[in-house]
Amino acid sequence: MKGYLFPGQGSQYVGMGQSLYHHSSRAHQMFATADRILGMDLTYMMLEGGQEALKETTVAQPAIFLHAVATAFLSDSFDPAAVAGHSLGEISALVASRVLSFEDGLRLVAVRSKAMQKACQLCPGTMAAVLGLSDEVVEAICAKITQEVVVPANYNYPGQLVISGSQAGVALATEALMEAGARKVIPLQVEGGFHSPLMADAQESVAAVFASIPFSKGICPIYQNVTGLPVTDPETIKANLLQQLVAPIYWTKTIHHMVEDGITACIECGPGKVLQGLVRKIAPSLSVEPLSVLGETQSSAY
């Protein structure tokens, strides 16, 4: 059984979608729809724009979403037993599995990205990847820092946990983590403290939009970030997706549960190779590969 995985922010690169756009009328139409709904020339920024523009949350998230969903829709082999997405990728997975329409998914990504960018301005923050410590040690150190915000945010694979919070909170945690024996604590080039309480304002803004977007029962279960468990009920999916903005991403649990439930191969659907690398570290025996259509290649940077 195949599980399809959809990447999150950070997988974008200039030129993503070139083959899709130039060799498929359906993809061309999807790009045009995205430009119209978003009110910006996303097509240009993806195909020819600079890397700086693609770093902006309000550009990066729609770009990755569009590439991932177009890849799934244009593939003759897309036949998921299950789907999962890392952070933003969860929305791509919901569209690909027919829980959300493409247009509603676009609108949700647009609102989410703008709300997150605004929250970054209201509550400046950052993130850092912690290498070489157990989850329990990282959790305990974050819990001891009460004067600033710092929490576990992305459980990417055993031995790598990303922390998130205020700049001062992450700095305090970094010092304590190194003293505790971390191999490295690597600052991430992000605009804010995602998947932390600093995103509470974004969660409130997005919640208002959720009420107007219908969620349907999809064609397969989605393993959601906030629990790592499979879900099919539309209302539960909606609640989990909203909670994800301020809650950790349990990616290690997600992959373990997929394997336990019979998934034998994972296919990354979208730009980059980040999730393929994570899966190999979590479940080395699991087959993993990219989904490629119309000659679309993965960026060598990821």
C-alpha cells in the first residue's frame, strides 16, 4: 500500500513547476486559477522570480501547495491508501485526497500564510533544529524555561527535534541544550516561531475562514500532524488542522503509524526531497521515492 507525502515550507526553489506549466494544459489552468484567486503573479515568482521572493511566507506556501497538488492531479499513478503532509503540506494532502477542493485549498493557504506572517510581526520569533538529544531531554529543557516562550515544534526524526519560540527563548534553550550534550543546535532561516503559542493570533484569524469552507470525506485517511494518527471524519480533520498552527508536528509518529497500518511505500508529492530524507531516518526499511510527472525533477538543493 502506498502513502503519499506532501512537503512543507522550505522545499521551494526557483523554477519549480516549469515542466508542469509548459507541458500540461490542466496545469496551466491551475496556475492561472492560483494567480487569480491569490491576486498575485505566483506563476512568475515560481518559474522565474528570485529566491528572495520565494522565502516570503505568503509566496512560499501557495507555491509549494500549487506544485504539490498539480503533481498529484497530473499523475496517472496517484492512488493513495493514505496521505500525510508536513505542516503546510497537510492542506496539499487534503486537496489531493479530495477532502478540500483545489480552490478552497488555495483560499485556505492564502489566509493561513498571511495570518502567519502577521503573527510573526506581532510576536517575533524563530526556530532551531536540535541534533543528538532525545526528545525527552529537549522537552524537559524547554519546559524549564518559563520566562520566555520556547517549545518543541517539529518531531522530524529520532535525534532531530526543532524548537520554536521567541528569539530570547530559543537562545536560552540553545545554551541549555548544548550544555546537555546536543551535537548541534542549528538556527533555521524562518520568519517566526511557527507551531508555537506565538501563532495564536494566526490561529484565531484562520478559524473564522474555516467556518465558510466545506470539508468532505476524502478518498483515503489522512495522518494528521497533531496526533500522527489517521483521520477520515471531516470535522475532526478541520479541528486538527486548526490546532496544528500552535501545536507540534509529530512527523516521526506519523510515519511509524503508517508503517504499523500497512503502508509499504511512501511517495513524496511536491518540490524537494526533504520528506524522503526524513522517512529514511525514521523507517529505513520503508520504500520511498519522489512522484515525478512530465519530466518535472526535484531540486538538487533539497
